[in-house]
Amino acid sequence: MASMRDIKRRKTSIQGTQQITKAMKLVSTVKLQRARAGAERSQTYFDCMYDTVNNILSRVGHLEHKYLVPGASPKKAVIVITSNRGLAGGYNSNVAKLITGQEDWKTEDVVVYAIGNKGREILERKGYTVKESYPEVIEEPTYAEAMLLSDKLLTSFAAGEIGEIYLAYTHFKNTVSQEAQLIRMLPVEVSEPSEEKSSREILMNYEPNEQEALNQIIPKYVTSLFYGALVEAVASENGARMQAMDSATSNAEEMIEDLSLKYNRARQGSITQELTEIIAGANAIE
């Protein structure tokens, strides 16, 4: 059985850790409130952008466009959005599993663009090629930064250097629920319209032409998806960290209670032993 000194030292250590986890939970709660407000404000715009582009493309008909067909290259560019810090439960590992869990993907064909250090570290250990890393973007995401990376990937896609572009991030549902998602941004996936919808819609006319219109629309669509994912990822990270720190604080409280009980038992045993020795000594003198 551990001595009273060992129990007291361990209890003090856990109490110090509990103070840290409690402080981190409070910090994450404050950050989450701000990030959630930003995600909720932008959600309507990005949903509308997605629905609008999907509706337009569903009425284009059979159109050969560079953004609508897979490229000749087998390379897949994957934008992986994680955090720069840990202590957020399975937040970072869940996003990485979206890539490592793709059984039909060859590791050598995947090119990673890492937003956040944790995802980069995990995928590098798994043998994936991290072409570029942008750890600073996830701290304060801006639309301009999203546009720069989107333009770079669109240029590579148009040049045939990569055949597909994917986005791996964590979708923010609510404070206690976040879901890791992997979506294909290019070539654009168009949902099939229903028969009822198709019968009352006609093909859309473009001015000056379809090619020029799509050249303008799809880059904005890709940038919007990317920026929306960044905003949601920030909120998801803080929500996951708040939950993890809350669980750690509760676990520390349970451990402290258990150690307090063990300390009291050890103290009572020590007192009982001392009394027994005193009584035995007194009886021996008599």
C-alpha cells in the first residue's frame, strides 16, 4: 500500500492538473461562443451558394468542362483541416482517419495540403506526402487566405497536375456534436434532379456562354466551400476541446476523492498503530 506521503504528493499533482484543465475549459468555452457565432452567421450563405451552384449545374446538361470531369492525373489533392494544438479528444485523429481509411486510395497518389500542424504530423507518420502546410491559417481564417489556396489548387487541376480535389474537415453541428467529413470539391459533384423537378425546369441559357460562366462561378464555389469549412473547423475544435477538458476535470475530481479516502484510511491506520504501540509499551512497564 502506498505511504501517506506518496498519496498526498499524487493528490497535490492531480489538483494542479485539474486547475489547468478547468482553466482550459473556460478558455475554450469563450472561444467557442465567438466561433459558433461566426459559423452560424456564415452558414446560410454557404448553404445557399452550394444549392445555387448545384441547381445551375443540374440544368447545364451534358457539358464538357475542365471543372466537371476528372483530370488525367491519378493524384488526389486533399486539404486537411485540423488544429495546431492537441488536448481536444479525437478531433484531429478523426479527420486523419478520413484519409487513412480510404482503402481504394494509394498513399503515393495522395498529396496533402495541411491546415494545422496536428493533421500534418499524423499523416506524415503514416507515410503521406505533405506538399504544403499552412498552420497559421486555422488561427484566424480569412476569405482572402482561402482564395489564395483555392486558386493554387484550381491552377494545378486545370494544368492536369492533379485529378481530384478533396476537403477533409470537421462539420460543426452544435456545441456537443461535431462530425468529421470528407467531400470532393473538384470535379464538382452534381446531384440528380427529381423527375418532377426536371419536368418543370428547362436548361439554363448563359451569356456569353456556358464555359465562361462556369469559369467564374466554380472558383467562387470552391473558395466558399473551403472558407466555410475553416469557420466550422474553428468552432468544432473549441467545442471538442471544451468537452475533453470537462471530462478531464471530472475525472480528476473522482481521482482526488479516491485518494482522499485512501489517505484518510492510511492516516487512521497509522494512528491506530501508534496507539497500539503506546498501550503495549505501557503494559510492558507495569
